[in-house]
Amino acid sequence: MKKLFLALAVLSLVAAAPAHAADAVADFYRGKTVTIYVGLAGGGLYSTFAQLLSRHLGEHIPGTPNVIVQHQPGAGGMIAANNVYNVLPKDGTIMISLNGGMTKRVVLGEPAARFDPRKWNWLGAWNEVVNDCTVWSDAPATTLEQAKTTELILGANDTGNSTYTNPMIINYFLGTKFKVVPGYGGGAQVRLAMERGEVHGFCGQFEGWKSVKPEWLAAGRLAHLVQLASKRSADMPNTPLLSEFARNDEEKRIFEFVQSGLDDRAMVVAPGVPEDRVAALRKAYMDTLADPDFLAEATAQKFEINPVTTDELKQFVEKVYSLKPDAIAKIRKAQGLD
């Protein structure tokens, strides 16, 4: 009888442990505010998505905390990333939406980076990014081949951001004549510059056109020169991938590195956050991406939700870190870093 009593007591404790852990997480978040940091100015793709996420995420976090969005633009998102990684509280109340190929930028040795992508607590991503170099349909050049002989002025966020580095790499390897003008705070500011006639276009995310300027797409006002993703997007079936312009195996490896962007829409929290809270936030994030109310609003805003898991993101990071030093040196030179 005594053994039976002890066995039942142990089972009771084991069963109670997960509930106790969940209660501890809920107790922590109850009455708290969770902040989603965005490293670009308001009004663009990342800001719009973060605001959408903030309206639903709290319902899925134990304790239902309030969720807000904080913008901290600068250095192509690096200022915000450094702040979250090194300065802000690591208690699970701070998240950040990564942008602009940050893992690749660290691998390439960007001096502004003060974090190790392998140590982020990856929560997931809402989709794989599809970047494209896009200009007005009546621009002086409307194909990549034409851009090899005709100058196109492209706006960019920052010299460390992919809106700048991608066209510079294309210039270096393929001989295009993109004149890239950095200093715009986000996609919304570049689009405004296009309307003002300051620039012909920019190399940003295709999702931004769909969510912010769908009327430009519908009216055929845009020409897509090249896209950067793991495969051709269904939205641009006739626009070639950058890797399709490779002339040898080395260029193909480099272009595949450049066009990969699985982490560009990832949500992370800093290393040092308690594991039970990381697990709760990871589940809450993925549950939100499957929430019917969230999906209805996302669809209305032209966002495509195709979640990327933590494991997929970790594998992506390891692959990016496997790029050989000689290839890294060539990409750095193309970006003007050496």
C-alpha cells in the first residue's frame, strides 16, 4: 500500500509540473506589456505586419499581456537588433522582427553588428521573403539586360541593408548600372520618393507592393527586373531569379547565398530569456499565424502567411555560416566593404 501511495504521489507531481510551469509563465505575463521592436521606420512592410501581429499575439501568450510596437530605425535595422540583443531586458517582454538579411550581414563581417545570429532564440517566421528589383514600368530600363547599359536610380534604406547591398552586388557581378541612393527610413519612404520622381524604384520585398501599393500592381505601373528567393514566386512567374544569371558554379553559389532570405521575416528574442518563456512565446507566435481572425485580417491586407519553423531557421543560419571565405571576400568587395 505504501508503494502504491508513493507511486501515485510521484505521478501527481509529474502531472502537476507542466501545469505549474504554465502557471508561472502566465503569472509573469499577466498585466505586462510585450514590445515588438521594428528596426525600420513606420509605414512600411515590417511596421504594417508588426501592427497586425500585435493585435492578436497577446491572446495566445499565457496571461494575455498587452502587445505594442516600437520603431527604432537606423543602420538597416542593426541599431534595434543590437539594442534587443545587448541592452534591453531579457525577461521575455521584448521581441524583434528581423529584417534585411541580418544573418548574412553578420557572416559578411558587418562592423555595426553586435550579436551572434546562432544565439538568437528563434520563434519562427511568417513567410520566406521574396525580394525583387522593381522600377516604374516607364523607367529608362525595364529589364536587367537593359540596366547593363542604362542607369537606373534606386532608393535604399541604408548601406548595410539588402535594399542597398543587393543592387550593388548585381552591379559588381553582372555589370548593371544601378545608382543606389541610401538614406530612406523604410519602404514607404522609398515609394514616396518614386512618386516624387527622385528614384526609379528599389530592390525591396515584393510583399510590400502587394500590401501597401496593390493598385500599382493592378494598373501595371511596375516592372520587375529580377527576383531573389529560393524559387520563382507565383506572383512573378516570368521574372528570373538572380541565380539564373550565374555564368559559372562559383557565381551560382554566391547568387544563391545573396538571394536566400529565410530569416528576413523572423521573430526572435534575445539569448538569456528563460526557456519556459521562450517556449511560450514560440508557441504563441506560431498559434497566432494559424489564428482564423489573424489570417482573415492578414489576407485583407495582402499578406501571405506560410510559416517557417524554428528548426528551419536554425538550419538556414548554419547553411549561411558555411559559405567559404573566398566567396565571402568577393561579396564584401562587391558591396564596397573591402
